[in-house]
Amino acid sequence: MDSRMIGILGGGQLGRMLLEAANRRNIRVAVLDKKGSPAKQINATNPGVEGSFADPQAIRKLASHCDVLTVEIEHVDTYVLEKLENESKSQGKKLEIHPSWQAIRTIQDKYLQKMTLLEGKIDISRSIAVPTASEMELRKIGSQLRYPFMLKARTGAYDGRGNYAVKSEKDIEPALDALKDRPLYAEEWVNFTMELAVMVVKTEDKADTSSWEMSTVSYPTVETIHEDSICKLVYAPARQISNETDQRAQRLARKAIASFKGKGIFGVEMFLLKDDSILVNEIAPRPHNSGHYTIESCRLSQYDLHLQAILGRPIPAKATALLRPAIMLNILGGDDPKSFLQLASAADAAGAKVHLYGKGDATKGRKMGHLTMLGNNMDELEDDVEPLIRLADKIRG
Ligand code: ATP
Ligand code: MG
Ligand code: MG
């Protein structure tokens, strides 16, 4: 269908599911990551590059035989991506990078990301930079934001590893200790009633908030439930929100993504407040855990549409429509390295769609797979999934 070679920086589960979508279409993909990583396991057509997505030399090696580069993780070296783009332009070649290195660079620093959203007039929780990371500075911030507030690492964060809830002045010292040597910022605590997420596909390269209606397409609003800052459950569609709230969340997510340069899929995490207002929590410049349900539940999945967008192909009408309700439950590691397999077996037996990522033995809290249960309505689905949630809780301990 397309002879272009796509290079993916990162070969985790998101890369693996992107490969599944590419394989069905005979799209050629090369993966940069460690040998045997989840995505590489299912790529028999290309050995890819062995190394790290943060290593400039390894990224150059990948780029040397690719037409389009994309990412499945934001913690990549963006400076080499910038150089590669400039070199390819000056040589009259056409290496495309989606999303842009500018978008990845901004988003990988959560504080810069927040400031960009503010410039685009997107509502966020009040955020303050913490340049000196001293106790005195944090006490001052405590009096500005009040307690509790969230201290967050600006870079390298995932699954809540990088966040510390500062409940009182007493927590300042342990918080600084837990996040030492990392650049920090502080965020006002949000008393949300629900966490929402919307997957957005950006189809135009340029960053322009005024053209969000032309340049973005969104999936329906889903509800996410986090435990210990790790996504546990996704309800598609979100339970008990009005059609108006769903539409407003989708509009907000699309406007937020329109301020970033580059094509492809983005995840937008949001907080719904008591007064029905919505704040953006954070953005991911890649496929996202909250969008796994789209594989079975929507006409085309987040992975399908990422490929369509980065290859410059049209997004079909109704591609993002939710065809049937779904609940997604993450399969996380417990204390026992193999206990997560019990949940996978139970999910199989219960008729859920099971996805295991090929990561071998588990460590506690690691994402080992997920399951998606499909149904006719949310009430029925909740009953069907309840025993699996109980088992997941038991496994995690
Ligand atoms: P991800 O794996 O989604 O990238 P992350 O490590 O970047 O996670 P955040 O999204 O910043 O972490 O936060 C994780 C979770 O912590 C949120 O989904 C939310 O439940 C909670 N949280 C984050 N910020 C706040 C806040 N300001 N107030 C209250 N709760 C928060
Ligand atoms: Mg994050
Ligand atoms: Mg998050």
C-alpha cells in the first residue's frame, strides 16, 4: 500500500500495538529499542536498530533507512531530531518527523507544556516553577498554593513516578528528597469529580489554535480511574456525563492539540470539576493508555489513525465513532512476577479481549497488558468486569 519506511523511537507496548496496525496494512516499520522489546518481538520484516531512543547515534542509524520517524514515548532526544530535519532539508531529502521535535520537546517538560497551554488560552491548574528546589522556596509556594499541592518532576515522569503530594509543611523535606536532582514545578491541588481523557488526531503539520476545527479530529470522551497515580480503568464512554460535557471536553482537547506542531495521535488527560468546568492535566504526543479501547470499540483505532495521519492519508468520516461501549482494565504486575497471568486467564475465560505485551516477568505495578470488555450497555459491562477488577486488586495487593 505504501513503500515508505516508518521508524519508531521506542519499542514498548504502544509501539507493539502500532506495529499490529501497521502489519495488517503491509506498512514497513523499523523499531529503535533494546533487543526483544515488545514491539520488536512482532516485527519479523525488519531488525530495526538496537539501542536507546535517547541516544543520538542510535536515532541517526534508525533515520538513515526511514522516510518517516515517529515516537511511542516522549522521553527521546529531540536535539538530534532537530538536526536530522535540518540536514534532510538542506540535502533536498524528505525525512518527515511526526509529531514535530518542537512538540515533543515542549511536552516532555511538563512545566513548559503547561505554559504553552496557557498561551493557547487552555485552562490548567495553577503551576509554579521551582528553580532552586529549596525548602524555603517550597514553603513560599505552600503559602501561595495552600496545602495539599502536587510537586512534580518536569521531565522523565510517567505513571506518577515523578509526583509527590505535599500535604503539609512537614512533607517538604521528604518530597525534595524523593525528587532530588530532578527539575521541578508545583501544581495546585485539583479536587476533581472525575478524570476524563480524549484522544485527538492532528492532521495538519502547523501549530495554529485558530484552525483547530480543520486540523484535528477527536475520539469520544472517556473516564479514567487512576490508583496510586497509575491508570487502572477506562470507561468508554465516560459514565454519567452529559452530551454537552462530552462535546466540551472534545473541543478543549482539540484546541489544546492544535497549539502543537506536527501530525499524529495525541492523548489529552483532563480533570472535571464540581462546577462542570474542565482543566487539562497533561498531554501525551503519542498513542495513550486511555485510547486502547479504540482497538475493539471504534471504527478505526488510535493506532490506525496515527498511521493515517503521519503518512498524510485522509481520516475517513466517522473513523473515531464509538461503535459499542467498553471498559478497559490494565493488567498490572503484583508481588509475584507471574500473578498477572491469572488475570489474563480470567479475562480470557470471561470473554474479554486480552492484550499481553510480551514483557516477561512482572515487577509490582508494571503495565504487563490490558483487557477490553465490550458490551451493549455500561450497566451490563460493569457487572461483567466487576470480578476481574476484584482479581486485579487482589493481585496488586
Ligand atoms: P502518566 O503516566 O499519565 O504520564 P504522570 O506521571 O505524568 O502520569 P500525572 O498525569 O501528572 O502523572 O498525574 C498522575 C495522576 O495523579 C493524575 O491522573 C491524577 O489522578 C493525579 N494528579 C496529578 N496532578 C494532580 C493535581 N494537581 N491535583 C490532584 N491530583 C493530581
Ligand atoms: Mg505524564
Ligand atoms: Mg498523566
